[in-house]
Amino acid sequence: MGEIFLEMLQPLWERYPELRPKEMDGIYEVNPQIHEPHFYKPDENT
């Protein structure tokens, strides 16, 4: 994990700072719905 951060993500964020997520003190906000399964319908499960 550390190798990915140091060799891939850090250089990427230095070149394109707009891609750094908010969790890493950046401005990019990840949409939380992209992690839900496609078949998940929150209205049906309430």
C-alpha cells in the first residue's frame, strides 16, 4: 500500500492537484454512491 502511495499517487497528485481527494486534504470529493451495488435501491429497503 505504501509503495502505491509513494510511487503512483503522490506523483499523480503533484502533477494534478485537483485529483487529490478531500480525505487527503485535497478538493476532489468522491461520490459515496459509486461504492454501492448497482442493484441496491435504498427506498425499497426502508
